[in-house]
Amino acid sequence: MNKLKRYFGLLFIVIAPLVIFQLVSGAINFIDTKGTKDINNPIIWVIIITIFTPIAIGLVIFGWYAFKGEYDHLPESSKEL
């Protein structure tokens, strides 16, 4: 189980920057001043990227700790904290 946690940690470290890159590239492709749909509005893209960037940073931090093995032994009671 601990190896699975480490593999998922590495997966989170890789996926988080890819998601942000995909969002930014999607914003670059879809923003159009002459477009009439909501997807063409730059304000919506700024809001989406602003919300998901801290989430992606948190995934990288979580993945780093999982990859280092910080979650190998989880406390079973409050006395172990």
C-alpha cells in the first residue's frame, strides 16, 4: 500500500502542472474578442485559472509528501499525534 501511495504521489506531481498548462493553452485558443459564446470571454478563463492554480499547487505539495513517504505511517489514535 505504501508503494501505491508513492506512485500516486508521483502521478499528482506530474498531472498538476499538465492541468494548468492545458487550461492556459485552452484559454489562449478559445479567447476571441469577436466571439459571442461564454467560452470566448477572457474573464471566465481568468476566474477558472485563478481557482484551479492553488488546487494544482496543493496537489503538487500533497504528491511530494506522498512520494517522500510522509504518509507511510498514519496515526491510529489522537495519542499518536
